[in-house]
Amino acid sequence: MSRRKDRLDWMFRSRENGKITIGQAANLEQKIFSGATLVGVMLPASKLRTGVGVVAVLALVVWAVDEIARGVNPFRRILGGAALGGLAWLAVRRPRD
């Protein structure tokens, strides 16, 4: 059991302050993503809605890359990688007919 605890501790312990870190206060990129997504779902299909969607996706990409590069622990870095991988998958998947 100690080995499992050590792995969990390694995964979630902040390298900056030594505390367990799973979530953090939203940063600017997350706020932009959330705001653009909220605005986008309220707009009718249009060029403006498409533009707002592009802003949301770009903000999420910037956040994900930042987490991969500077995440405080392996969990946060994996989270950024998963988000970036999910966006890449959405970009290359075949659209439904």
C-alpha cells in the first residue's frame, strides 16, 4: 500500500510548494475559453459564431501547451496533454454525414 501512496503522492504533489494540487484557480486562457464557449452557444450559426469558436479553441490550445510545459505536477501535465490530444483528434476525425 505504501508504494501506491508514493505513486499517488508523486502524481499530485506540487513541485512548487509541496502541496497536493489537483485543481487551481482559473487562469486567463481558461477564462477566455469559458467566456467564448458561453457566448458561442448563444449565437446562431454565423461567421461570428465560428470566430468565437476559433477563439475558444485557441485559448484551450494555449492552456494545454502551458500545462504540458509548466504544470505544477505530472497530473496537470497529463491533463494538458489529454486536452491537446483531444483537440487534435477532433481536428482530424472524419465529420459525420
